[in-house]
Amino acid sequence: MKQEKLDWLADSPFYTKRFAFYIGRRCRDSSIQDVAKEFHLDWKTVKALEKQYMQEQLRRAGTPGPKVIGIDEVSIRKGHTYRIVVSDLDRKRPIWFGGEDRSEKSMDLFYGGLGEKKSQRIQLAVMDMWKAFHSSTRKHAPQAAILFDKFHVIRHLNEALDKVRKSEYARLSGKDRRFIKGQKYTLLSRRENLDTEGRFALRTLLKANKRLNVAYLLKESFCQLWEYKKEGWARKFFDNWRSSLKWQRLKPYEEFAEMIESHWDGIAAFIQSEEKVSLGFVEGLNNKIRVIQRRAYGLRDEEYLRLKVLTCMLPAI
């Protein structure tokens, strides 16, 4: 028996490609469960149709050959389970999602898939201050300049501030804790991003705890580093900022300063190259991935998550 393949049919013979792509477009803004309910379909059917839609998006996007890449890790579940996301910062889209963790071996998989010829065309790599990413890039794309972007550096500084907050909460007891409890995100936010209630809570917290007040002011003042356009002035500012840590007994900040010192070349590259790459894309992509994970909560299909991440910045078809 000969079975004829019809181009207008989806992978499932019960639906046309046109319908599959319509379902795929609906899933860009809604969860699988919501779309399944709207069209009276089984959620597994909706998921299969959406996967076909996303595979077609990737096929039309073509094989990547990036010159400027961004490297980041994303936590896919509790217990420090990570995957690596690599983006083409010129085209403003993720091009690889994979690995088993955030190790150098996992990072090598990206360059292996990209190929030696295309790896040698990479001119700039934007990344976190994570040794595995740095080592793998140096090995496979030695010609690429490495840049540590502001988004990741500030994330490390926020982690240092949160460690100070936790140590103060552990040190205090009784009523003295009430100003700190539940104020993590108030403390980590920039003052201008808080509403009236948040600013009042922040003011009360900083007034009640001297160490947290000093730590917060140091975090806010560090942001001035990114305003410099010349490395010499930026270096002078950082040296003064680091000197101000003396006698403050803020060990997480001292460790943060040591990390900046050991990665200064990559930060200097950021200061000189800030306007040449789309650095805001990195933070925007992270926010998109968090939304994707919330919508796909409970699904264990990692291939589905991979497709969602790789197509989240592609145009609809």
C-alpha cells in the first residue's frame, strides 16, 4: 500500500498545518491548558501542534552564524539544575539551549555544534563571570573579546547584599528582626523603582540597621562605575569604592570586590564597548524565560522548553 504525503497536513493527520500554526500562534501568549480549553482539545494535542509550529519557526530562521554572542545560565528546576542559553546579540535571539549543567564540558557542546569555522568568526562574547564559560570560549574562540556585562555584575552585588541581610537577621532577635523580615526585594531594588510604600519600608529598614544602611549605600554607589567611558577613570572609582570597605566588616562585599579585581579585563571591555552590543537584551531574555517557565509549570518535557526559549524572540508565522 502506498501512502501519499500531503504538504498541507500537520504531523497529525487529523489537523491541517494551517490549524497547527494557528494553535502555535495562540500558545505564544497563552498557556497550553488555556488554549486546550478554548478549542476543546486535549492538552497533549495542543502541545504537539505547538511543537510543530516552533520547529517550523526555527527552520525558517536558518542556521546561526553569530559574530557577537551572549552566554547565560538558566535554572530549570530546584536543586541547582542549570542549562546554558547562548544568544546572537546582533540578531537579538537565542540560538542554543542545552548542556547538562553550567560546566565547561556543557559549554563545549555549543561550540562543537556550531563548528570550528563559525566559532572562529565570533568577535565578542558577553557573559557572566563564570570560569567555565570563560575557559570554553578561550579554547574554541580565542580571537573573541570577552566582556562581563553590567546585568551579571549587579546580580553578584545583589547576592552579596542579600548575604549581609541574612547575617543581620541571624544576628538579631525578637523585635529587632521585624524591620528585616520580608524586605528582601525592597532592599535589592533601586530606590527609584520602588512605590511610595516600598520607599517608606526601605527608609524604616535602613534607619533601624546601620550595617544594612552602609551595605545599601555601597551597592547604590557602585552603579556609578557604569557611567565612566574611559577605563582609567573607572579603575580609579573602583579602587576608591574598594577602599571604602575597610573597617565595615562586610565580608560578602570584600569577596565581591576580589571577584571584580580578578575579572577586571572583562569589565573594562564592557566600559569601552557598552554601546556596541545590545546588553539590555540579556536581561529581557531572562524575564521572558521566567514567564515561559511559569506558563509551562509542571511540564517535564525539556525539548518543549528548549523550543520555547529558542523561538521566544522569533516573529510569528
